[in-house]
Amino acid sequence: MNPDVQAKFESYPKGARWQLESVRQLILAVAAENELGDVEEALKWGEASYLVKGGTTIRIDWKPKDPDVIKVFFHCQTCLIETFKEIYPDEFEYEGKRAIVLPLSVNIEQVPLRHCIELALKYHKLKRLPLLGV
């Protein structure tokens, strides 16, 4: 783990840290399963950020003003959130065109977050396809 990201995760409450680490592991697993190459992990805008070649950045964070949720952020100038809303209208709560909102209590294996992450990590290959090829 990137030391800056590790320090950031260690600053979070236990429940938020556990959920963020679960999402981080999911991002790394999806990248490996799809043979997308090395995942660049960094701290950007104070948030853990993940990127592979050919993909678009995914950021994850917890904020004290929303203590019961974490957010998975996607680049707002992509069609990712709009696509997620179309194919998963009831599975997630969304924040505008920027984020999927995940309660700390949700099991990320029980929601289609894996598919959303995969679409983001493959974004530049899929962006011209209707509904990103779904």
C-alpha cells in the first residue's frame, strides 16, 4: 500500500477504514482478474486514488460530515455514473455525476460494485459503446 494512502486509512474510524480497505482490495482484484496491469495508488485531493492504463481514476473516501457512508468517486466528465444509474437504478445511492454512496454496513460483495469498478478501469476501451458495452 502507498504509505500516504495507508496513513490516510489509519486516520479513519474503524468501520470506515474496513469498508475502504474492502473497496481497495476489490479494485486491485478486478485489475488483476482483467489483466489490466499495474494499479497506480496515490493520494489525490486528500483521497485514495486508483488508476490503470486505459482506465479512468477511481477515488474512495470517508468524510466526518457523512459518518455512516463511504463514497466511490468517478470522473464527473465521463458517462460512468449515468451508465450505472441506467443499469443499476435501485442498487446504489448516487451523488450527482460523481459518486456511488455505500453505507458502512453494506457488504460490497452483495452489490454490483465489482462491475462498476471494471467499467471504470476499462473506460477508454468502452467509452464509445452504448451503455459502455453492457
